[in-house]
Amino acid sequence: MRIFTEISLLRNYLFSQKQANKTLGLVATMGALHQGHLSLIFYSKKDNDLSIASIFVNPIQFDKSSDLEKYPKKTKEDLDKLEQAGCDIVFLPDAKQMYGKTPKVKMIFEGLDNTMEGEHREGHFSGVGVVVAKLFNIIQPTRAYFGQKDLQQFAVIRQMTEDLSFETEVISCPIVREKDGLAMSSRNLRLTEKEREVAPKFQKSLLLAQKTLKSGKTTNQTSEIVREFMEEISEFELEYFSVVDSQSLEAIEIPQVGQSIALCAAAFLGNVRLIDNIVFNFE
Ligand code: AMP
């Protein structure tokens, strides 16, 4: 596995691989890797000659410096996991290499970034857009793999890829969960034992919402039921619960038959912020 910390050396190497007509799959991460990240590497390996993972904790997508500072860093373990997964190349830049100074470019995603994560994390999607555009520009991957776990992030990246005519094909991959249903996340490492015990209830609240909507209740009624369910677990503080079209992210009050619905939520468990979602066809 080749490891690059410098953009220019990575570009040179990738240029030679492209000359040899190799296809390249990108998995962009912030490290502290788990099976969710590694599943993206496996999808990439299936489709491409070469797979590259980037590990970069992107400062400009954090709205709270405390969240950035507490973000887990496990570089040595990450490199071992990537090697074992058969990843070919790792891009491991530091903030100076990526940005020099803080970039002045900002991105807005009309209709996609003012709800849910965008509403609660100021500047988050601008930071995500800038870093992914930068990675696409440096690496020029044939395909890039993202987790459905960050559903709104994927919608934003898909829009950016189309609007800016990047040649990369962007692919959304299923959420990988722990046995008890908790969506894998680097942030789960920060949960206390007690918090980890109740954490699966978060997905349970989404499954309850799905059942409630299917029984004919409206979004408002369903939201109320989800809120009540979450309030009973004192460790949780629900930030939002939204019912949206899985592609356009437009809010849905009464689901229509055949619609692809996403149930999205964010909640604090102690001081760890979790997100999760379920996507299903309304029948
Ligand atoms: P992160 O390191 O959190 O920025 O995530 C890097 C990529 O891994 C993103 O595309 C995430 O959506 C994806 N990812 C994170 N957690 C999971 C998971 N549990 N299942 C599948 N993909 C995931």
C-alpha cells in the first residue's frame, strides 16, 4: 500500500496510473475507521483497478471547535485496517498541505443545505463541498463511494458533481450497523458504557416511525410519537426528526404510494452527536 502525504507526489503517481488506463475508486474518510468505511473500500475494489482512501479530518466542516478537537485520531490502526482490506493507496495530508491558509471559497446548495444537518451545523456542507471538490480535483477518481449514513451529504455531493461537471461517478452504499442496530460511526468510540447500552434505541425510534407512517399516520403525528419515545430515554436529546423525499430531500407531510422516503434524525447521546436514517418505498 502506497501512502502519500503530499498532493504533488500523489498527482504524479496517479498520472502514471491513468496513463496505464487504470480505473480508480475513492473512499474519502476522516479516519478512526470501522467496518462502515471498509465496506466502501470493498465496493471500490469490486469496481476498480485501484482503490484510494483519504484520511483527513476536515476542519472547515466542523461548526464547533470542541467537536473537531475531540474527533478520534487512530492513524496507525487505520493504516493497518486499510492494508488488510487491500486498499492500494492512502492519501494522508495535514491541514497545511490541504489548505495552506483557510480557503475563501464557500459553497451553497440551494434547497439541499438549509434543513436537517445544514440547519444545525452552520457551514457544514460548504466545508464538505469544498473538501470533496478538492479531493476530486487532486485525485480525479473514476468512481467515489459514500455511505447512505450521511444521506444529506450524498445529496449535496451528487448535486455538486453534476453542477460542476466532475467526471467522477458518485455511488451511495448501504449503512453498516452493529449487531444491535446502532449505525457504525467513529463518534461511537466516545460513548460511555451506559450510553452505548441505550444507543441502539436511536435506530429503534426510526423503525417505530416507519411503522407509524405505514399505519397511515401523518408526519406530524409520527414526529410526536418519535419525540415521546426519545424523551423516555433520559440520556438522549433529539435534535431533529424529518420525513423527506430520499432524492430531493423535500419535506413530506403525507407520503404517497411509490415514494422513496427517508426518515432522518440527529440526537445527542451525552455529548456525542449521532445521526441515522432509514430509506424505504412507501407502499
Ligand atoms: P467519515 O469518516 O465519517 O467522514 O465517513 C467517511 C465515509 O464513510 C462517508 O461516506 C460516510 O457516509 C461513510 N460511512 C460512515 N459510517 C458508515 C456506516 N456505518 N456505514 C456505511 N458508510 C459509512
